[in-house]
Amino acid sequence: MNIIGREKLVFCAIFLAIFITLPFFVGGGWTSLIIEMFIMAIAATAANLMAGYGGMVSFGVAGFYGAGAYITALLITKAGFPFGVALVAGPVGASIIALPIGWFCVRRTAIYFSMLSLAFAQLMYVIVYTWYSFAGGDDGIVGIPIPAFLNSTLSYYYFTLAIMVICLIAMWLIVNSPFGKTIQALRENQERANFIGINIRRYQHAIFIISSFFLAVAGSLYCGFNQNVFADYMFWTKTFDIIIVYLLGGIYIFIGPTIGAIIYILANKIIIRYTEYWPIILGMMIVFITLFMPNGVAGFIWNRISTTKKQ
Amino acid sequence: MEVKNLKKFFGGISAVRNVTFKLEAREISSIIGPNGAGKTTLFNLITGKCPPDEGEVYFNGENISRLQPFQICHKKLGRSFQITNIFPKLSVYENIQVAILSSRGINKNFFNRADRLVKKETMEVLINLGLTEKKDVLGGLLAHGDQKLLDIGISLASNPDLILLDEPTAGMSPQETVKTTELVKKLAKERGMTVLLIEHDMNVVFSISEIIRVMHQGELIAEGKPDEIKSNNRVQQIYLGEQG
Amino acid sequence: MFELILGQFTSGLSVGMVFFLIAVGLSMVFGTLRVLNVAHASFYMLGAYLCYTITHFLGPSSGMFWIALILAPIGVAIFGGILELLVLRPIYKRELLYQLILTFGLILIIGDIVKLTWGVQFYQVNIPWPLLGTVSFLGTRLSYYHIFMIAMGPIILILIWGLLHKTRLGSVIRAVTYNRDMSSALGVNVSLVYTIVFMFASWLAGLGGTLMAPMASVFLGMDTTVTIECFIIIVIGGFGSTGGAFLGAIVFGLANSLGILVLPKQAIAFGFIAMAAVLIVRPWGLLGKPE
């Protein structure tokens, strides 16, 4: 077990080294792309806390992602808050919203949970889409100012990288803590968990809120990156993007969603350059992964490594 | 533990009718009866899986009739299941560990590495179960007998004062049955546990029980020491007679 | 004022009937196959496009619509059957998440297939003879086509009910819905039943698309205009319930069209509020059964 631990650490160090030095080798366009990957990695890992670790598939993850973005945007543009404060307020505010929504959602299981989380997210979308005076309606909010020191792609890159590393470490600690083990037990067998003294609803509520917090971090970062927000950030198609990313990468491995984010965004940007038929290619990738690689790319690689180790 | 006038109906059927009995501390006893006698329903009523329609359950003087299973667990009342009920994608080690963490109340902890906690206690349980070699195997991949053992292990892990074992040796080979019976006896003595078994294997029942209770069609029809029960005509007629 | 309300009422009801056709298929597939086919609305879109092609096959004559009404849904059903055999079968035993994502992938694939075949233009299908024109009713004019669409709803409902309750095939389908393993043990070819139900559901969705074509344009993205709405309907009506889909569709169609008169921009919220309310209070829907 210890050897694998050391290997993981080496892998992470290499990963980090690559991303720290990358901007010096590639152009600004690529740097922007990688920022998007970082943000998606945070969002997908956050959503996977519920899906892969908790067995709870939420169709409303875009709602909290968008909530983070909107709260940040509104605080900056309507209330004149400084960027740093707004960035923190985004996730905090989203968590507060997650409190009542999560309370209702965790009282339902399986498909009912999924549908209810979808309903709430769509309601949030409608509120933002129709409230023109406050939230900009379908025009969204544009031209959001960010501090001067972050105003270049390069600096925002390192900013996002730092936050991503912090978030991933935090989420990793959570899933490996006793709390994390409890959540996994709930995924495996709710009834048995009940009988060993676990208050099912309370724990599920907690992971719902935590997941929403980190989703909102991603949303707030994206708001700063694009310097705008649109109602689309909350629409169900965004939820499906996130779900595709974590499935693509692998839901039972912590680094899975991050790998999924890299592959997804890379594939998207490359393929779109050559053809307008990205949807059908993505669709076929999805069908392929679902049928043949249910543990995702990371899961597939991990299985290979494990079997070669045994030999 | 005391059960008073317990009744439970499902639809029009009386699953448990007016059952009353008392368990003394440290008593090892069994409940026997033909299938459908209401034994598992009785367990469900005691452990909070379903609420009684009438009657009460007391544990250590406290009325636990309407509590949820997770609350009852924290009162030190544990239970294993007739159909194995484990955490399939968690390893054997993790199955036990999470039960111990929960009973200690440590599972709200966010930032410590779970691995390092309760290692000693987890290994102790695994040694008792004889599953140390398989500690990293995923629960769902174990053989049936080992899964049942794990199920019992999970209930033992929280160190309950009273443990309810629902057909612990069902589907086990004769060797596994002996192993399990010895384990229950040993741990009961060591920890001063009160044990209540539901069993169909008469060898196990008679070798381990100080008191045997017989249920038939939802009612408690006999209660006493093993010899008394063996010679009870009605019991023989209803139950043992059918076996013979 | 009254004319406006009545006009909205009839258009809401007729759109509701189309929603019913799509939603009931989705509901049946979930009830029997236990799969939530997110791509179901793509069949609706396919039906509309096939309707366009068939009606314009020999020139834009409006008599061809009736031929399209028969052929287009059948075409969609055949497509659905092939899809079920090739792609859907492997995932029946899998968890919900995989089914959802796979069928979402199908939305993307079918969408682009339509784009490759028909391009990005909007197409029009004319209202067919003899349903052109309007009739006078309570002081307002109602379009014959709307009335036709409204009539189709109950007709199909009765057709489905008859199929499920009065035919041998129907009782087999109901048996498989109720208990798959038991039916299989009794010798029922469950796979075949699944394919038949899926094809029937696709047929219904294709029919919906064909009926809708003269009312609105035929365009890419038609599927996403109805996908979420169908979820709302089957949640409210109850997963697996035919009557529920009918009720839910009517309620939804009317709530939408009448809601627009009251609170135009917020009208879309009502559906989600109703959906959330049902899930919180009575998750199996108005006419569904608790599991």
C-alpha cells in the first residue's frame, strides 16, 4: 500500500510540474484552454463526490455552478465588492442555497433524487433568465471587472491552478476521512449503514452541501475567467457536460474527473477545428465509454496497471 | 431488554401477535420456529426497522419502540441479517472499520486519514473472524460463508451490549457453522454480551442457548431451558415433530 | 378577452396532446424496460422530418400528409427497433447513470444524423386538406387542425388502453412490466417484448412529430424543446402510468398556454414548481403507484 502511495505522490508532482511550466511552451490560446480544464476538473470532481462516492446522481449540479458564478458577478457589479470577497462569497452563498434544496433532495432516492435536483436547478435557471433588471435576464451580465494583477491570461492561469490544487487536496482529504468512508458506505448499502448507526439523511445532506460548495468555486472562477455570466451556466445541458466529464474519466477514482476534464475539453477544441459535427463524435465517445469502459479512462488505466502489477 | 405485548400487522395478517418476554443481561438465548412464525419481523420491530402497531420495546429501562435503527445502534443494540447485508465495494477491512468509526462517533471527522484511525480495533475484529488474510478483498467478492461472517462482524464491531443474530449460520458449511458458533460463545463470554439468535440449525441452538423461545404464527408459545423445550409436547408437535 | 382565452385553451390542449404522445411512450419505456430514454424526444423530431420528406416527395402536395401520417411513425418505429437491438440492450442491467448518459449520447448522434441528412434549414409542412381553415365556435374561430389534434389524443389513449387491456400482447406486456423475472420463467420472450414496447413508444413519438409538423416549423433542436417538458409530465403523471401521462400532458399544455396570458416570462417556471411539488409530496406522481 505504501509503495502505491509514493507512486501517487510522484505522479502528482510530475503533473504539477508540467502544468506549472506549460505556459512557457504554449501559446495564449492553449493557456486559456487549460484554465477551462482546471475549472471543469474542480466542477466534475465536486459533482463526483455525490455521484461516485455517494451514489447520488444529481441532475442539478449546473444550478450550483451557475449560482457561484452569479453570486460573484452580482456582488461585483451591483454591490461593488472586491473580487476576492466576491469569489469567496460565491461558494458560501451557493452552500446556503444548497441547505434547503439539499434537505428536500436527499429525502428522495435514485431517479426521484435526480429529477428533484433537476427541477430545483431549472427553477434557478428560470429565475435568473427572467429577472432582467436584477440578473440581466437572457442577456446575462458582461464586462465584469477583475483586479489588475489577474488581468492577463497567464496570471489567471496560475491563480486558477493554485485554487484547483487547493480544492482537489481538500476534496481528497474529505473522501479519505472517516466522513468520506461513511458516505461510501451509504452508497453501498443504505440499510446496513442505518443499522451501524449512520443517520443517512444527515450525511447525504452534508455531502450535497460540500459538493455544491466546490461546484460554486468552479463557477465563480469561470465568471472571473470570462468576465461574464449567462443563464446558460445553470442550464441542464451544462449538468450533462459535467456528468459526461466525470463518467469519461471514471467515477471510482479520485483523479478520474480531472482526467475526464482534460480529455473532454481537449477533444472538444481539437475536433471543432476540423468539423462542425462535434455532437455526433461526442455522442459516439459517450456510447463507447458507457458500453465498454464503464469505469472511465482512468478506471481502465488503473485496471491495466493493477493487473500488470499482479503478474 | 424487555418486549411487552408486541403486535404488528401487515395488511390483514398478524405477523407478530402479543409477544412478551424479557432478556436478562448476559443471557444467550435463541428463538426458533417454523418459517413465517414472525421471528424476523420480531427482530425488525426490536431494531427499529418497522414500528410496532401495539406494544413496546424497552432496552436498559428505556423505551426504544419508536426509534430509528441508527439511534438504536448507538444505544448499544446490534443486529446481523438473514440475507447478507454488507458493503460490497468496500474491502473487508473497510466494512469493519466504518462500523467502528460510526459507533465511536468519529465519522463526522473530515480531515484525518481514516486509515490510521481505529486500526487496532479493526484488526482485532478481523482476527476474531479469521478474515485477516482477506482484509483487502472487496466484500462482494467473498464466498457466501465469509460474507455472512463479515455481516456478523459488522454488528460485533460496534461492541454492542445486546446483539441480535438472524440465522447466522444459514447457508454455511458444517465447519463454518462450528467456527461461527464458537466465535459467538467466545465473544459473548469475553465481552459480557447478551445474545439473541434466530436459528434453524438445532445443533447450534441446543449447544449454545441457555434459554429457548419458540414462536409459531406470530405468537410466543413456549419459553424455557433447552431440556424443557425438548420435552414440550406442543413444541414437538409444531416444530420438532415436523423435522423428525 | 374570452376569444383569447379560448384560443389559448385550444392551442394549449392541442400541444398537450402532442406532448402526451411523446410522454406516454417515454413513460411506457420506463415502466416496462426500466430505462429512462432521454433521447425519446429525438424520435419526435425524426417523425417531423420524415413527415416533411414524405409530404414533399412528389412535390409539395398537401394530400401526401395522410400518407406521411401512416409511414413516418412506422419509419421511426423501425429506427427505434434497430437502436434498441444494437445499443440499448447491453445497458438494461446497468445503473441509471449509465442509461442516462448513453441515451444522452444518442440525442447528440441522432441530432447530427438529422443535420447531415436534412441540413440546417427550417422546413414547413402545410396543413393538409381537408383540415384547412377554421370553424366558428362560441363567437371565436377555431382551426380545424387544432380540433383534429385534440381529437387524436383520446383516440390514441383508447388505442393504448385497448392494446394493454384487451389483447393478449397487452397482458404479456403488463406481466413483464409487473414482474420481469417471473414472466421470463413462465416462458415469455422478454427481450422481444422489450423491443416491441420500445418500437411502439418510438411509433408514438414519431406520430407526435408528424402531427406537430404542420403546426410549427421542422427544425434542428426540436428535440430539446420538448425533452425536459416530457420529464415534467411523466413525473407529475406518474412514471409508467398511461393515464398519468395523459393527465399530466393536458395539465402541462394548459398551464403553459394559459400561464402565458398571466405571467408570460415566468410561465416556464410553473412546470418545474409542479414537478418539485409532486416529487416532494407524492413522488410516484398523480396516477402512479408507489414502488
